[in-house]
Amino acid sequence: MSAQENKTIVLEFYQAFDDRNIEQALVQLDTNFVAHMAGLSQPLDVNEFKQFGMMFYAAFTDSQHQFEEVIVADNKVVTSGTFTARHLGKFQGLPPTGKQIEIAIMHIDRVEKGKIVEHWGQGDTQGLMKQLGIMFVPSPQLIAYILKNMLFKFFKISH
């Protein structure tokens, strides 16, 4: 397939997700599809990726992928931009907040014979959690380390 055809397949996948046409999105994935997601220790197969996608689908409505960059090299399509949506469903135990979110995203999708066979995905999960009001608390060891360094600097400066 041509680079342009590969680009079209990938962009149709994201558009189908945004249009909440999950079946159409899944048609774009090969049966041997594998997804490498940032923060996950193991790749996801097509069924695990579908579950991951459905979690987002159920938790966030009015989703929109806005790509500022689309780069095609042979059978790989790189998309970079933002993902926006409204948090109206339960997400990882967090009840709906009603908040509009916007996170930076970057994907690489590999296409073979008209299907997406491999995906690498990176999203700003820390930014997402912050927008949903989830705060990360440093461990006691980190707090002790920070206080120790602050005291050391204070006493070093005052002498």
C-alpha cells in the first residue's frame, strides 16, 4: 500500500473512535495487532487494546484527536497532537468530574496489507490526572530527603 493509503487508514481509525463508532475503529486493526502503551510493562493484544479503549470510551465523551503533525514513512504513520474530551464516566475508580480534559499525545502506527498491525502510544497521563484533580503525594522517603536538603542549605547559607 502507498504511504497515503496508510495515512488514510490510521486517520480513519482515530476518526471512528472520535465519532464513537467503535466497530468501525476495530475494523482497522489486524487480528494479530499489538499495542505498546507508555506505562504498561507488557504489550496489549487486540482484545486487551479494545478493553483499554473501551475504558476511555466509557469514561470520556466528546472525544477529539487533533493532530498538528502527521508524518508517514513507508508503513509507519506518526501522529502528534492533542486529545480532548469530557470526563462523564467512571475512570480508574474516579467518579465522573464533568471536567473537560486536554492532553498531549503521540502515536506511531504500523500498517500492513491495509490493517494496523502495531501501535505505540504515549499520552500525558500526569497532565490528565492533574486535570481530573488527582494529586500525587511524595513518599515519606522523598519528603525526608527534601527536608534534609533544605535544612542543609539553610544552615550552610546562614553560617
